[in-house]
Amino acid sequence: MPARKPEECDLLLLEALKKGDLDAAIAFYEPNASFVLDSGQVVTGRTAIREALRGYLAVNGTMEVKAVPSGDGNLALLHGKFSGTIPGPDGKPIPFSGSSTEVVRRQPDGTWLFVIDNPHGGD
């Protein structure tokens, strides 16, 4: 399902990751989008972002998102707060929480995609 509002990008991405659906998750990114890794390094493009998102598969979490639209309504700055658990190496759940900052852009068909995704942008 495509994002019809800016804030849906984060919420639908989280749903895809919960389901373990990497193809659905990567579909929320523009072809040349940027993603900030845990190390702070920035990777660009869907292939690199796909690899980065592998670490987020099977996440069990929730997220609240606020969108700040640009004046022309074609860009939006997202601020998200998230929490949940991920499976640890031993299978036990590891809790996590944090804040994120993203930029999304309205596409010609009216849907929204990530341009910049910083899952640590609010920390």
C-alpha cells in the first residue's frame, strides 16, 4: 500500500519491517534516497538502503509521527518517536527507543516517498 500522506511513510515502513517484507519496505524510498546508518555514515540508493534495512527486519514496535509540510506541499519534514523490541542474537527480545527525522517528497502520482531517512535524527 503506498503512502498517501507524508506521515504514512514511517508507519507503513514499520509495518513492512514487522512483516519481514524487505521489498515492501524499500518501495517507500526514492531510487536515490539517502539513509543514515548507525555509524553515522550515509548510504545512497535503494540497493544500499535495502542492506541497511535488513537489520531492522522483524522489528516489533510502535511509532508516532508528526509531519511539517513545505510551503508548496511537495516536501515534508517528519519527526518520529519509536519504541519496541528486536530479536537479539540469543533470540531474547532487546528493547529499543529513539527519535527519527526524515524528509519525504510527493511523487507525481500523489504518493509520498523518503528522500532522506535518519532513524537516529532526533537523538
